Amino acid sequence: MVQRRRKLGRGVAVIGGGMSRFGTFPEKLGRDLMVEAYTEALQTVGKGMDPKDIEALYIGNFTSDSFEDQGHLGHIIADTLGLAPRPATRVEGACASSGVAFREGIMAIASGMYDIVLVGGLEKMSLLGTEHVQDALGLAADVPMERDDAGYTFPGLYATMASAYMARYGSTREHLMHVTVKNHQNGSLNPKAQFNVTLRETMEQRKKRNAQRGEPVPNWRDEFDFLMDPGPNPLVAWPLYLFDCSPVSDGASCIILASEEIARNFTDDVVTVAATAQASAGPFSTWGGDITSIPSARVAARQAYEMAGVTPKDINLAEVHDCFTAAEIIAIEDLGFFEPGKGAFAAAEGQTTRDSDRPVNISGGLKAKGHPVGATGTAQVLEVWNQLRGKAGPRQLTGRDLRLGLTHNVGGTGGTTVIHILERK
């Protein structure tokens, strides 16, 4: 097959976006959370817009069938938002569902079919107990090969990848802890994050609670002592402990896309799609023996850079799929930010913090912001869009020229990876 540099038929711009608070909300349905996200999205369109201008919807959702006992979600969201009878398509790509929905919306506009579309995602996960959540998420694996035959859960799958990485490159649990500390620090600046306190604040709250109850007060000296304590941070699947894992979350997010030629009718802060790329992969057994890197992520990253005409060094910030701390380390290598085996050590050295040359997961990432799986992809896009426009509030990166931002959204253990690069004009 002849390889060619892909390009969009016409330019596509982000003109609005919003998200609900991420967390657990027993009193709300997934559609209620999407109303919150959509209401905010309309408010962020700089020059305003009439919702009647929206021509189609692409809604990412992994399995409301399991989580809410509700299938056929697209038309329900269209009706709830007052957008029926516009065509509404539910898009499923496991944890990459709304990242794929975003890509579908881009292609719908680039093709000339529509001028303005709404893309988004939602998931309502907290109605099920943890065991049943794991069963539902397990549907994103290769069920006969990874779940039934091998007995894997998703924490087990990523723990296997993490342990292989540690054995191959000599990293330790402490390297994973640096990712935890960083992302909770970032999440503390995000008012919509599920965990919007630092890990040190969490630690001090635990000490205070014990003192008030007359219980022994732990003598944790810092966050790393806290994370080493199996009391508050129990083992999930070695080497992954509780604070290495993204939480069970409810939430919704959405983005309004328009053709670039009309974008300035809606905003003076034009941010365009420089690249969209998606790739697939099979289960572990098809990866050629190396499970320290996700093949679909490497392929999608290469295609995205080629489409945008840039290199990894040109990216100013990134939101990556840190469903587990080890996943962030693997991601920053697959994206070409660091050489294989160097990501864990770079993270420990502070090379991905908000003060570094290429900050990663300023939003708090899936780890602290939360991971309502169907909503994650467009929530990542929203963070990059806000950062590129200088409108990310207290977590805004300052003192630098932000031009290019990247999102990396993974379904399963890499069965689907979708990557986008946004550019501020």
C-alpha cells in the first residue's frame, strides 16, 4: 500500500466547549451531565451562536447499556439538548469513545457534509459497584483471549505492562509515584476535577481525621511515605496500587466544531485541528513480544505528526491517557517525547510538570480529573483548547507561547488509539 500524507478536505476549528464536574453524582443521569457540558459550551462561543446552527451530533459513549441500562443513546442526547430531529450518532471506542467521536465530527465538516457539529461524550459509571464496573470495563478487552482465557482485568493488564517495563528498564514504584503526585497537584487547580486537592493535602486531612477520632496519627513525612503505606494506598495489581489508578467517575464533555472558513463569525480565538489520527491493535499476543509500548499509539502518533507537519519537539503541551500511572509513562514514550525506557526517569526528574518545557496532563489527567470513560477524549480536547486560548483559569500555563497541543486517547489496552493536534492561529 502506498503511504501518503493525509490532509483534511477543508479546515476545521473548535469554537466552543464545556464539561460537567467529574465525580460521582447518584442523583443525576448521564444525560443530565451532558446538559451541563452543553450549556457551558454554548456560553464559551465568544461571539455567541444559535443552537439551531448545529447540524449533527456525534456522541462518544462506551457502555451506557451496562452502566445505566440504556442503549440507543444518540437520539436521547439530541432530544435532551433540544436538538432533535438533527442526526445523532453514538460512537463507541471503549475509553477512546469521545476521541473517536471528535474525529468523526472533524471528518463530517472536512468532507463538506456539515458546517457546524456538536461532538462529545458521557459516562455514568457510579450506579454499579466496583466489581460490576470492572466487569463492564472488561468488555473493552479481547474477551475470549484476554479476559476469559488469561483471566485479566484492566488493572491486571496494565500491571503486566508496568511490570514488564520495570523489568526491562530498571524503573521502580517510586517512578510511578511521581506521576501520581504531579497529576494530583495539577488536579488541585482544576475546579471540575474529581480530586481537586493535592496529595499532600489529602495526607494532612487523613492525619487530622485520625487525630480527631483519637486514632494513631501516621508519621508520613511526605507524599511518598503516604503512597508507600498500604493502609490508605492498598495493592490493586502489582506494581499498581490504589493511587496509581483512575477512579470510577460520572461526567460529560462536549466540543462545538465549525469549518475554519466561518469560525471567525463565532470567535476571535481561532484554534484549528492540525491533525487527526487513529489506529488499531490486537491483544497482547499480537504485539510481537514487547508490551512496554502500545503499537496503535506509535502508529497514530506518527500519522498525526506527518499530517500536522511537525515533530514531537514542536508540541507545547499534551493531555495523555493516564488511566494508570504506568500508562502515562508509556504514552510519553509512544508519542516520541522521550526515548523508550527514559519516560519513567524523565517523569521523576520533573520533565513533565507544569513548569517543564512540555507539560503533561495539566488538567490533572484521568488520574485526578476523573475518567468517565466516554467523556475523556473530548475533555482532553477541551483542556488543550482552553490552554491554547489562554483561558484555563488558575491552571493556565504562563510565560510561554502556546501554539500546539496534543491529545492522546486510548481504548482498552490500545485496541484503539486516537490522537489529535490542535493549533492556535
